[in-house]
Amino acid sequence: MAAEHSRFLELAIELATRNVDERAGGPFGAVIVRQGEVIATGANSVTATNDPTAHAEVVAIRNACRELKTFQLEGCDVYASCEPCPMCLAAIYWARARAVYYANTKADAAAAGFDDSLIYNEIALPPERRSLGMVHLPMKTAQESFARWQASQMRVDY
């Protein structure tokens, strides 16, 4: 089993390195695997696409979901060249992946100039104490969309 994990992690690392060499984006790659088969891959394309959400794991998740024609990746494993950032980790949880295997740590990423500690620290704070202004403005109509969702016969839970 360890050899299989190494093979998929090497692929993620190769994607990250090639991404740098081709000047396509940051040094991050990800692979989505199900039952020993590569379903999809992704490489960081933040600068190439001007999309701050185009991290390798998010790109791989989007590609895997498109390939599998589903919005959940149950039974799938994520192999990442680096420990996922908070956004990618949240996306992996939302996608319902089974496990994440990663090579570099968030400390390694920080040493290379990709420090997510601000985000980790901010998430732990109450909204009113975050450096990003977060203002709760209750609206009488705000709950209507939730009520309609709960009553809908067409809803798909996720």
C-alpha cells in the first residue's frame, strides 16, 4: 500500500514541479484517486487564470467531479504535493473525500513564501474580531431562501 501512496504523491509532486517549469502557476499539484485509479489531476493555476480559488486541490476536485458526474467524491483519496490550505481543506471536506495524503507541510509552504497562518488564525476568531470586516446585517427576507429550500421537493441534499 505504501508504494501506491508514493506513486500518487510522486505524480502530484511532478505536476507541481512541471507547473513551475512551465510558468503556469504555483508549485502545487494534486491527484484524485478512487480504487487505485487516477480520476483527475490538478495544478495551481491562480496566476494563469486570475482566479484566487484555482489551487491544485480545487482544480483537481472540479475535474474529478466533472469526470464522475457528481458533486461528492466519496471513496476518493486526495494526493497533494503540499498540505492543503484552509480553502482547499474545506473544499475537500465539502467534496466528502475519504483521505488526504500530502508531501510538504504547511510549514514547508510558509518557508517557500506561501504562509496561510493568517487565515488559520483568523478562522479561530469570532467574526467581529477578524481583520476582514464582517458585519452581520439581519434581514427579514433572508430566511425565505432557506425555508423554500427545506420545503422543496426538488432539492438535492449535500
